Amino acid sequence: MPDKKRQSSRTTRLGVIVGVVALVGAGGWFAGTRMESPADAAAAHQPPKAGPVTVPVEQRALIATVVAQGSLEYGSRRSLTLAGTVGASEEGGKGDTAVQRVTKVPTRGSELKEGSVLMQVSGRPVMVLRGPVPMYRTIGPGSSGDDVRQLQNALNRLGFTTGGVTGTYGQRTASAVSRWYRSKGYTAQEPTTADRQQLGQLESAVSDAQLALLTAQGSGEGTKGDGGSGTKSAEARALQIKSAKKQLELANSALSAFKSGYGTKVPAGEVIFLPELPVRVDKTKVRAGDAPDGEVATVTSSDVVVEAVVPGTDAGSLKKGMTVQVTTPDGKEAKGVLSEIGGSGAKPESSAGNAGAGGEAEAANGSGGEASAPVPLRISLPKPGPLAGTAAGDAATVTIKVGDSDGKVLAVPVAAIQTSVGGQARVRVQRGKQVVRVDVDLGISADGLVAVKSKDSALKEGDLVVIGL
């Protein structure tokens, strides 16, 4: 029995040793399969061989455009000043020495048509009329000249007939002026109390001179046959009569001169003549309470324009008269017309071909300088629509269509085009594992794509063209 126990114990130990050896061998085999040399590790981490970058050929319509950032502006800026004072008030009369003050300022952004009120000074209106001759004096009874003629033309256009355009300010012109002022809620400059008092004084002076002459003439008749005793000599009487006649002549002359300007007037400060109307008040230069001694406002035409700048390479594909899409940051849109290229509008018109034609761009620069030199543009907006009344200086994007593909064409990225030594354009097309060259003719380019056409339909939609080297 003891021998059997010893034999069983030896058998158990032998099994354990064999198991340990087997386990160690298995661990060594596993570690061996997971271990690699530095060269094998480096090779395993190498990036795969780079293949060509390709994009498929598209079939689509191309529209070439020039896009630029600009600003909304108004043209024909002009400074306004008053030619003189406004009319005197009835209370103050001619002797009123109070300083004239602005009582209502021009309204920025407002549109002024013929006959509109620009502002008020001392409660009196300052109005605008159309005419090339600037206001330079008070116009009233007895006035004549080109300024009177253009005043009569303006009144007739407004519907206040003057009885003809004579160039002389008469009673019918005065009546038209009065009716025009009333239509605006004002009273025309009629004779003041002081004027009427002066007229009365001059008329009295004429009466007194007439009476003095009659007295002088009659004084000699009562002394006839007196033998000269206690009577004035004939020479003295003659001198008295001559003096009375002279006084009467002077009194009549003064009355006539005053009457020639007596009546309804247009004071120099109450009308501003402008060559073109309507206009838009761009800036107000005075505040209420200011004396209107200098510039009171600036006005522009009411036409909205967009001013922008493009590189010369883009300008080469533009010509006057092209349609322009104008868009503001808040989404308002309007159609415009390209009216000036290069500032003076003197650029020769060029065809709307592919952008980047160097010769045309150089002509657009007007200086023969670099083709990429900035070129100013002006876009007019005949019908500004929602852009009417916008503030000057507001931003706008202009988009000008310079050409299209006239339907769908095959298009590839510009980066896919290569040029041979002989100047032939070509693309490389991947066919299976090979890359072949296909000669193409180029068409319009837009949005980074260019239209291509190959001989014998060697290039088709969906073909993969190689980009880059």
C-alpha cells in the first residue's frame, strides 16, 4: 500500500511539470507571433501609395459673372446758400433790425420738387424753383431780366399764369406770386406798414409841392397894376415859381421811383433756383436758431447710383449698358445698368467674352498700367424700387452677368486644364489604371469651372479628370 501511494505521488508531480512546460511553450509561441523587428514596424506604418486626385466631368449651364462690393450713393451733389435776407415781417417793417434766424431746418432725405419749401427763416419760407440763373436780388415791380423770365416760366409750370413770359415783372406776375405763396400757406411779401407810410409821405410831398407852385404862380396876379410899390419884383416871382416847379419835379420823381418797386415782391432769400429738379436733401448744415449766413444744406439728384471697384482683369469683360443685379445686406434687390467704367465713362466698349482678356483690361484702366489695377464702376438704378430713399453710403453687392454657355455644356475644374508646349489645352482622364490625355477646346469659365469640348466625343459626362500635377 505504501508503494502504491508513492507511485501515485510521482505520477502527479510528473503531470504538473509537463503542464507547466506546455504552458510556457504556448506563451512563447504567442509572444513570438506578436513581436516584429523595427524594419517591419516602419514598413507597416508607411502611408499607402498616393493615387491621382480626380473629379467627374459635369454637364451643366455656366453663367460668368463679375461680383463686387459697392455703396449706394446719390449723384450731382450741390451746396445751397441763400442769396439774401427773407422778407421783413409786418410787425417789424423795413426798420426791423432783428437778426434773422432759422426757424425750421431742411429735412434730410426729403425730396424737393418745383415749388417745394426747403426751410423757414424768421417764419418766412425758402422755396426752390427750376432755372439756370441763380437768385441774386429781390425781384419785384419794375424788375426785368433773365431771372424774371425764369421766375415767370416756373410760375406758369406750377399753374399760376403770369400773362406771358415777358422778362418784366408786372402786375400779373405779382398776382401769380401771391397765389403761389397762398397755395403753400404763406403770404407773399406785400408792402409793409412802413412801406405804406413812406408811400403816403411821398404822395403828401407831391401835393405840397403842387400847392407851393400854385401859390407862387398866383402871388403875382394879385399885385398887377400896383406900380411895383410893396410888391415883389418880376424877377423874384419868377425865381419863386422856378423853385416851386423844381420841388414838384423832385417830389414826383421820388414818388415814381418808390412806386416802381412798390407791391408784391420775391425777396432774394426766399427762392433758390436749381438747374434740375427734383433733388434730395443730403445733409442739413444749420440748426434752429442759427443765422442762415453760409451753407444751409447740400442736395443731390434723387437718382440712386451704386459706386463700386473691380480689378482690371474683371473690368476687361465689362461694357456700358450691361444689366446689374444690386443686393443690399438686408436682402433688398433692384436692377441697375452699368453706366460708367473707369470713372469718366470713356472706356471703349468691349465684347463680353471670357474674363481676363489683358488688352481689354488695360484699356479699362486707361493708363496702360497693370491689368489688375482697380477700376471704378458706376451703376445707375432707373427704377430703384425698395432701394429708393436708402441712406447714402449703405453697402450693396453688385453682380454683373458677362456671359453664359447658352445651355448645358461639359464642365471641368479650371485646375484640371493643362497646356501643351504648342498651346493646346488638354485634360488627363483616368481610364481604369491608366491616365490618358484628351485635347479640348475651352469655353466660358465661371465659379471655378470651365466649359470644354473634345473631338469625337473623347470626353463624356462622368469621366474622371485628374486635378493638379
